[in-house]
Amino acid sequence: QVQLVESGGGLVQAGDSLRLSCAASGRTFSQYVMGWFRQAPGKEREFVAAVYWSIDLTYYSDSVKGRFTISRDSAKNTLYLQMNTLKPEDTAVYYCAAGRGATTLPRTRSTYDYWGQGTQVTVSS
């Protein structure tokens, strides 16, 4: 059974940094694509970043490119999202997700088979 457990969220001020972690368990993720999504109140869940675990190929949404960095530690089976220069509009619940098999759609929600429970990030102005 795949389990994804996020941590690292919190309340910060605009311009601050946070690092989210996602501890993954239940199988080997070398053939998976791993992603971060977020959902603000009253809005759809949206893509933030993704990485193909085995080849370290990354994708970002335009809204976070240059500020956020996705990475993974294979030894720890952990996915990270380093978030710098945070803005109030980054406020959301952040979800970790894992998608099995080959895919050319890392930005699409339906690509992902497993989801974590989410961690709240609040950025005050």
C-alpha cells in the first residue's frame, strides 16, 4: 500500500521560505512521476511541480518557476518542495502525489494514482 505523508507547512510572512517534505512508502518509486499540487479555498487543485524520479526531469507551473524547487532523495524515499520568496497567493493546502507508469502529462491531476493528506501553507502579507 502506497503512503504519502507531507510535512513542513506553516504560517510565514511574504518573502520567507519553507521546505515541504513528502515521505513515500509502500514500494519503489524509481518508475514513478512525483508531483506537488495545491488547493486554495474555493479554487481547483492546481499543479505546482513534478519530477520523474529515475531521471530527475522536472516541471514547474509558471506561477512558481524560479521560486520553487522540487527534488527527491532516493535513499530516504522522500520528495521535497523548496519554496522561496513566498507570496500571499501561494497560500493553499499542498499535496504530494505519485503516478505510476509512463506518462507525458506530469501536470495533469489524472496522471497521479496516490495522494497525501496535504499540509497547510499560509503566507501573510
